[in-house]
Amino acid sequence: MDKKLCVLPCNGIDKSLGVVARTVALKLIELEPEMNLICPVLLNTNDERYETILKESNIVIIDGCMTRCATKLVDERNQKIFKRIFIPAMSKQFKIKPGTNLELNENGQKLAEKISIEIIKELKASEYDEISIEKKLEEFDFYEITVDKYYFQVPKNSYFFNENDCWVKPNGNTALIGISDYLQNRVSDIMFVELPKVGTEIEQFDDVGSFDSVKTVLDLISPCSGRIISVNKDLKEHPEWMNQDPYRKGWFAELELKNFDEDWELLMDGSGYFKYMKETITKEKEEMDFKN
Amino acid sequence: MKKKVGIIACSGEKLLGGTLSRAAARIVVKKLKPHDTIVLCQPLFAAGGLERHGGQQERDFAKEHPTITIEGCEELCSKIAVERYSGPVAATIRVDEIMKAHPELKPKSREDLGKDGLKLAEIIAEEIAKKVDELHKQR
Amino acid sequence: MSESYDPEKETFMGVPRKKIPWWPTIDYVKCNFCMECDKFCPHDVYAHIEGEEKKLIVKNQYNCVVFCRTCAKTCAPDALSFPNKREITKLIKKFRSENK
Amino acid sequence: MSKKKGYIIPCSGIGKVFGSIGRETAYIVVNELAKDKADLECLPLIVKGKKEVIEALKENKIISIDGCPLKCSYNNIMEKVGRVDAQFMTTDIVKENRDLKPEPYIIPIGENTKELSKKLAEKVAEKINELLENKVEVE
């Protein structure tokens, strides 16, 4: 399992539901040793120690009752959530009532068991283990500008851009290509993608597949030349990843590079593109003024 | 540079007032004050920072910019949401009051405003535009 | 783009836009004046001409975004064509090396 | 068949046509396809946490209709009520009918948008019947 995961149970010790929540967490780390257990009390008092783990991983949140203390602990953070577990809903789903005594009875144990198995099953089925080409794209440093209520991000390094707002991220002799945050915002909700055929030879600035929204259809104009060696098939099911995570999960195609050092001369780096993008945005704003 | 004003329509789906508040918001943002206003979505305030493009933007925007809420009924859902997640609201427009002030205009239904409804939406939109101008004068 | 977009000043990859011959060419035999291309293009490249045999023309060719061919994709009768991209890239590279 | 009802909660999407498809779908189901078995509620009221509405939802079946991946209806209902019996995405119906491209304008909605809403309404009505006939729980 290549994506880090952690589990945060609530700390309800005054209700059997809370005890079930904690038992599920303990069973999870038994079944999945790589999973980190986050202690809700420590997280609440001083969470520097958890800073890095939380930043890098997705979290399973387990709330014992409606007060949802575990959710509240994580709510303020911009935390990636893998799954939310709500014990009362699970008890209804499995039709097992944990009873009221705080020392878990046989039913309580069975319920905790069933829930943890379901989470593990879902874990296996989710993208974490599927052999889809999960691109290991780490966190990245980015420039950011806010226009009205939209953020426009541009990674600071290792991404290069053409003036058609598409990027290439070289890695040895291969590279990923995709569209910029600015372009995904302008096209709005992407509904369909046409991925190129693996094996196609392309030149710099050739169009390589396309993506449709209600507003428009646009081609991805390749910033570099090479041969397509893989495409992000998950975009068929999840075209919205191009909107939500255009530089990582929303990658479009992977190429084996041909002469990147020549292509590179016609491209901009992060800071160059950030400047270019800001100019385009101001030009569009002036244009809007002109039109009203 | 004048600060943009956030318009939050209650857009309640059950009542005619919701349809009117939504229509008025669009008229303001698309026609009357396209450069000075932006629409914010009320449920997004609570949905908060889900995905990266989540409501965090609504909350942040409403903290730094003046906001006007358009309420379709007495529940004041937009005002409450903005005040809970961002801060005080600069102005609140009550669609139901404006409807009472124009008995001659009878909108058809929540599904279809009809001619009268659209005229009413225009009147509400003008009311909002006036408030936007007032806010910019105060700046 | 409207008048505020001034092709004189605009550049693409450091090359004055006026120096790059990139814009759509309409094949009036195939074209059925469905105007899909004009509906699509947000840069006012096309223009309608009333009462003319050629009801649609390319008016602001330098508004056209270099390497973008999407309007050709919306053209059912396939009446729109663009220059060869490789020629255009060569031309850009040549201009840039001469004016280093 | 239980006297319960199916409550449809469309998202309040205002900027894009996907929100309008959700509302139009809800109106078609409530007014026509599942007349006495379905009702709808305002999402902003749920976000505000109106007790009566939340109690009513709890006793009945809850169907969320969302217009984009942020899923404000689904997420806010899960937050405030804790259960959603069926969830729909208007973007799915658009994807399933690629030939019916929804028009980008919202007031009034275009023909394709109406057509798409009818198709989605049929699915929602069918789901309500299923839920109310307890077919789902019996399995």
C-alpha cells in the first residue's frame, strides 16, 4: 500500500459506541500494520508530533456518536479523508447492537470486527492497491494567486509550461503531461476525456487527446515531443481529477521523451509561467471591463 | 480598486422565494454589476474545505469582502451561514418583503417564474445593485 | 478578445504574433455556414457578413491562439484547416535564435 | 408500503447548469412522477440545522442530488442528518447522454437541460419506489 494511511477514532469512553470506535481502530492497525494510529487526546492537546504524518496521509475517521469528536478534531485542517465511519450507521447496516455496557460484549466485538474488515476490504479495492498506474506525485511547492474566489496555483519547480497552459514534468527519459490550474478553471467541470493511443509518436505542440466540459472542448497541446507510453485511464471514471488536482492525480499522459533539451528552450519554468498566467488574467479582466 | 461584493442567494429549492433570490442574484452578477460582484454558494460555506476547490474559498472570500445575502423567506439561511463561517453580513435583502411591496406582480411558480416573476427578479436585482453602490460609496 | 488585445504588441513565445502565420482557413466549398466555429471561439477570430455570399470570414486572424485547432474539431463538414504545426515551430525557433 | 416519503434534496448550485438540472429533476419527481410519495426540502435550511426539517428527514427516505464533485447536498446531509439513502449526480446523467449537451444558460433552462432532467427524474422516482417498498432493506 503505497499511500500513507492513518486512523483517528473518537475517545468516547463513556458510551459503548465510543469503545467500539476505539476497538475498530485497534483492529485496523492489527490488520494493516502500516497504518498509523492517531491518538485523539494527543492530537487535541499538542499536535506538532502528528504534523508530518497527517500532512502526508489520508485518514480514516471513526465517530462513535452524533457529537462526532473525531470529525471535529480534523475538520479545521485541510485533511485528505479516505473514509468516515459513523458507528451508529454501521450498527444499523450490520444489524448488530453493541449493547450498553462499557466492557464490550460479544456483539460489540463482532460489530468492531465487521467494521474493520469492511474498511480493509474497501482499502484493497480503492486505488491504493489497484495496479492502476498510481503516479507517486509528492507534495509540491507552488506560487498562488487568488482572483475573486478562485485560487490559481503553479508549481515552483520540476514542471515546465507552454503558452497553451499545458505542463510537462520530466523524470529521467520519461515525462508526465497535463493541464494547468488556470486552464482547468477556465474550462470548468471536465466531463469527458479523449485519451491518446499508447504508442503514438508526437511532436512538440501536437494535440494529444482532448477534454470536454459543458462550456467547451479543448485539446491538450503537448509541451514536448516523444512517444506515448501510458495514459491516465482513471480519468475516464474521474475526469474531475483534472479539475481538482491538475498537477498530480489529474495527469493526462506519460511520454518517453525524444529531445527534451531542445523542446525545453521553448518552455517556461514555474516562475515564468506564473508571470505569464498573471498577465493573461489581468488582460482578461481588462477585457471584461472593456465589454461592460 | 473597489473590492468585489459577495452575493449569496438563499436559493432555497422549496419556495418561490428561493427561485426569485437565485434569479435576482444572476441578474446582478451577469448584467447589472458584473465587475463588482461575485456569486457565492450558501451550502458551500458549510461544506467547507472538502476537496481543494471546496467551500474554503467561499469562507475566505466572505471574510475579506463585503457580502449581501438574498433571503427567500424568514429563515435567513444565507445570513446565518455567512455569519457562522465567515463574519458579519454587509446587507440582507428580503425577497418576501419585496414581493409584498409589489402585489400587482404575481410570479407563476417556483418551477417557472413567468413574466411577472422575471420582472420581480429584476426589481430585486436593482435593489441589490443599489446596495452594492452604497457599499462602495462607504469604502 | 476585443480592441484591448493589440496584435502589434502581442507575442507568442517571444515572437511577435504578427510574424506567426497561424489562423484558420475556410474552405467555402465545404462550409455550410453553421457558425459552430464562431460560437466556439472566444477570441472573435471569425465574423459574420450579412448579405454576402461568404457569410463567414476570418476577421481577426492574429487573435487566434497559436497551436489551438479546436474550432476545426467543432466543424462537421471539416471545412477549416490550419498550417502545419511543425513548420510553425521551426519558424518560431528560427526567429528566436536570430533574435537571441 | 410504508406511508413514508422520499425527500429529495437537490444542491443549490447557482453558477452552473448542473444545479438547475438537480432542481428541475426534483420538481418533476415531486410534481409528476412520484406525486404523493415524494417531497423536497431546501438544502440551505438543512445546512442551517433546522430541527423540524432534520427530524422529518430522519423518519423518511433521503435522496441527495448533486451537481458537482463537491457534493454539498450529500455532504451537508451526512453532516447534519447522518444518513443518505440514495445519491445522484446530475453530471452522471450528462455523461450518459453525451448527445444531449445541456445549454449553459439557466434562466430559463434550455430544451436539452429539460430533457436531461426528465431522464434523471425517472431514475430518482424509480429509486423512491424501491426505497419505499423496502426492497432495499429486505435484501
